[in-house]
Amino acid sequence: MRVLALDTTSQSGSVALVDEDRIVAERLGDPSRPHAERLPTDLLLLMDAVGIPLSSVDLFAVAAGPGSFTGLRIGIATMQGFAVVEHKPIVGISALEAVAHAVANDVPAGSLVGVWIDAHRRDVFSALYKASAAPAFTRERLIELETPTVGNPSATFARWVERFGPPALIAGDGAVSYGDLVDGPVRVTASPGLAGTIGLVAAARARAGEAMDGASVRPLYVRRPDAEIARDVTQRQEIGSPDIAPRRPQR
């Protein structure tokens, strides 16, 4: 099974081609250029480099989030377009879960694996998993203990310790940025390019019958877009403004 995978949750992002259980090729993107300028060219250049036509891809895979709102929309739309044109299925994978899978091979079964992705505003997108003895990259390999959320890293770590005990490691760019807030013998590590892992996880999902049509992939935002928050603030301010408050009828 050949899988073409894309991650646009970070500024650089990555693309990869997976064949069965092997990453054939993986490339990081140019962080100085927005995803809208690089896609779909980055994907097509990768396919040209390995000498494989796009029509030979059996499955498309994409990071569903969380991450940059614009990046998510562009990435998902790009892979949905490929899936529709090529009449092939698609799988959306949580970036948090992909980070956990990327580092889970280094921990024994029963270990807790935390993921922190930088959400800016001194917040992190986070999720907590327990590694099992199941095969790598399968859904059963990671048991989700806490669903994706966003919040202060110190409060997140304290909550994990109180509810589940300290994780063996915390991975992701948020872990690197806020690793000094972690207490105890917890390993902090960055995550590699995610597209290859996303492709491997997607292949396992497809073999389990979890692939879908292109229109079924939905972004995992976790936090509302800044534009929506700003709009709501503006509307509340306008409602409270005396300039537009309802006037009493003249008598």
C-alpha cells in the first residue's frame, strides 16, 4: 500500500511517501514560505523525485490538527482534492497522536507519553497516552488517557501528575519550549517531521477498514480561531455601546 502523507500543522510542515511499513521518502517544507505557496508543488516534487506517478498512490493521509488554522485548511483541502481526482480514500490523523506514535517506540509498554504542541499565547495543545504492547502505529498501540485540549503547560503537567502519575516523556515543539516547567525525571524531546509517521499510522488505519472518502475529513481545531474570538469581542462591545443601544420611542 502506497500512502502519500502531508503535515501542515507547523510552519515548515512535511511531506512523505510510505510504502507498506516503510518511509520511502520524507521532506521538510520551507518555513519561510506559506503552505499556500508550496502546495501542491511540494507533494508533486516528492513524487517526481522517487519516480512514482500520483496515480499509483493507494491512500492519501493528512494531519487533521491541531495547529495553524490556515495551514490545516490548506493541507486538508489539498489532500481532499487529490483523493477526489484519483478516486482514492483518505485518512485524517491527529497531529498529537502522530507525535506520540513517532516517539512511542522508545518507551516500554505501560509508559505514559505526553504531547505538547505549541499553541502560542504561552499555551500548548496537549494529549496524554499510555503505550501498550500492540504493534507500532496501530490504533491499539496508544491508549488515550486525556483527549486533545489546550491550556497552560504548567497546569496541564500538574493535572496529569495528579490524575495519572508523571509521564515517561513529553514530546513536541511545545515540550521543548516549556520543558523547564516539567518537574521530576521526565524526558523532554522534540518531534521529528510528522508526515512519515502520519503515513504509517494511516496505512494501519486503512488496513483496519478506517479509510474514508475525501469529504469526510474534518479539521481538529481544539481552540476557536482568533478571527472568531475577535468577532465575538467586537459584537459584545457593539451591543454594550450606547451609540447603538435601542432607543426609547419618542413621546
